[in-house]
Amino acid sequence: MGEPLKYRTDFDKHVVTCNFERRGWERWDPRYDDDWHVFWASVSTIKQIFAPENGIRLGDHQIVNHFPNHYELTRKDLMVKNITRWRKACEKEAALEANGAGQTNGNFNNTGMSATELLPKLDFVPATFSLPSDYSLFVEEFRRRPDRTWIMKPVGKAQGKGIFLINKLTQIKKWSNGYAAKDGSSAQWKSAEERRAENEKTESYIVSRYVQDPLLIGGKKFDLRVYVVVTSYRPLRAFTSRLGFARFCSVSYSEAKSEMDNPFVHLTNVAIQKRGDDYNESHGNKWPIHLLRLYIAGTRSESVADELFWGINEAIIYSLKSVQNVIINDRRCFELYGYDLLIDERLKPWLIEVNASPSLTCTTEEDRRLKDRVIRDTLAVAVPPGKLEAAAGGVSITTAMSRLSRGGRSNSVGVSGDVYERDWARTGGVPESVLGTMDVLIDETVVGVGDAVGRRSGTAQRGRSVTRGVSR
């Protein structure tokens, strides 16, 4: 039996370290610089690891929990930029197809669908603008629909910090002293030179159309947290956890102007809600996602619930596809994303944001058990049996996974070949016995996106789909 694997972390949450130790891994000893196999790191540490000027090079036996440029999906403004860019490319190809001049032979961006088929599915992010760069475009849209409410969010903050609602252009001044004119055709922003001269700093924000008609349960607004694990972008291979949850506001929803500044009405972030007088410490204002599905099936119908969760499936997959060719696809990386989605009263899901470091702080005992299982199963799919054990025996990750992808017939990686040969097409190369609460969302080595999201009967070639995963 080989030496136990070594783990390293600068993120000492119990749900992380206890899962490492449960697998028999040992904590890295800093006296041995590179003697570690798995590093659960903060995004700031990942930035240092992959910064060229630092000269750090990961060994082929090491794996970390973020892709080098994960922020292309997890920074609010870049997420919108990439999804918008992908949608515009789809629009351009759809126009060519309408004239019989399509260039992708009915397989736009390796989705298995024509751009014409795909385009209607890409409306899953509310209209969003970056400030100050898109201010003039935002003003144009604002004046086109002056009855709408908008929500402003700082690009670089989390947990609800710095968020507020507006329904007048002048309310933007609440945020920025970089605003030079109140309104009208002269509305503009001070130049960078002017701000520097005045020692001012304008923080980057996004402003998004506020979903004013959210689905309410018990009269209260909620959003969804869905956990998604990506182990490869090219080809795209992702899993989703059945252990997501709905996060509720503690105060009944109201569109009244007098409540616009009340975060307990509009913001579902636990960090915000737990400061309110009506916060429920016994359940943390959370509801398991499978109970939400049962509620919708009971109050609407089973088919309506299925349609909703297929929409969630599509929003997640297409957001990943939008950055597929942008993310640096390093085999030594994986990612646990926290997807935040909002459902409107028509049961349309809207993607709000994607978190690179979903909170692992536990608010209740049930919350602790849930997050413990999420990390356990994240490690199961990101570091399946044999992947790093091979490294301990002198076989690189690249070689080990290549063998597994060909059917796993070699036993040199420490896993029975017939196990992988049987499970590869069904579970993305991960033995089904260790998937736990994870389900295959998409595996492009087996089926295309069109098969993954287009088959309403459920399983495609891969086995369990995200719809089954997040809703049952």
C-alpha cells in the first residue's frame, strides 16, 4: 500500500478538512514545499499560484480547486459579458441560417443544435449593464421602460454587500461620486484623469433589471442555490448536486417604494437575513430543493415542475458553454460553483450569479450535514478513486485519466478496469458507487449538449440528468 495522499488548505472549514481526513489523507507539512496532492485554496491564493511572475509550477501529481481564470464566469460583469458575447454569436449564425448560409451545419458551438434552435434558450440572464462603461446604454434602456426597477451590485463583493435598488437615474448617486451630471442628454461620467485629480475612486458595479414578479411561497421571495462541479471544460464535463436549497427572505415581499431600501424584503443572502428580527435560526430560512419541487408539482403539476427544472438544467449548461473556450482548461483543476437562480411567477428561471467560493459557513446542524455531503461528493467526482493514487505510485494525472477515458483496462491506477469500463459512459468516468448525491450534468465525451438538455425522457446515454438531480 502506498503513502497516504497529502492535502493542503488555506480555507480551514471543518466540512473541508474532515472530508480530507475521512478519506485517509494527511495534512501537508510546510517543511516539505511541494509534497502535497490536493490544495483547497482561496481564489486569492489561486491567483498567486498561476501568476507567471511567481514562477510557481504545479506538478502533474497535484490538483487545485479553481481553474486559473475562473473569474470569467464568477465575476458578475464578466459572466454577463461572456454570455452576451455567446448569444450575439448565436444571433449572427441564426441570421445566416435564415438565409441558407449557415456555417456550422446545424451544430452551433458543438451543441448539437442549430443556432436557430438554440437562440430562444439563451434568454436566462436579466438585462445587465456594467457601470460606468455602459452608462449611456443603460440610460437608453431605462428611458425605454421607466416603470422598471433595477438592482445595482458591486462587481467585487459578495454576501449582499453594497447592493441596492433604484427606479430613478439620480439614485445612482447613492453609489458613485464619479457621476458628473444629474440627468438628461448631458449625463456623463468623470474621466479617469478627473477622478485621479480629485483623489476619487468609482467602484465598478453592474446594474440589472430587477425581477419584480418573483415566485412567492408564503408571500416571501426566495432564490435557489445549486451546487455544480466542473472537472473539465474541453470537453465539458460537469456534475450537479441534489443538495441545493431555496433561500427565503424573512419579510413578506412588497413592490412598494417605501420598501425599496428594505434588504429583508428583497435580498435572500443569508448574511443579510440573519441580521433581521424575523430570521429563523432553526432552519436558517432555507428549504431543500427537493421539497420545492414537490411544492411546485403539488400546486401546479408534475409536468410544470419538470419543465422548470429542465430550464434550470439549460441555464447552467449554456452558461458553462459560454465560457468553454475562454477558461484555461488545466487538468490539474476542478471547480465547485454555487449557482444562484431566481424563479419568476411564470416559472421561468433566471441566472443571477455564479459563485467561485460558495459559502461553507454552517448556520444550522442540517446545513452542516448538507455542506459536508456536498464537499464529500465534490471530492468523489473531482478526485475519483485512482486519479491521485496513481500519482503516489508515479503515474501522472494525465496518464491515469487517459487510461480511464479509454476504458480503464489498466489496473496500474489502483481501480478495477471493469468498473471504469462499465461506468464511464454513464457517470463521466466516476464509479457510480462513489457519485453519492452528484448526478452527471453534461459529459461531452459521451453526448453533445443537444442530447443532454433536449431529451425530456430523462437519461440520455449518460444516465442521470441534472433535472433528476436537482428535483428529486
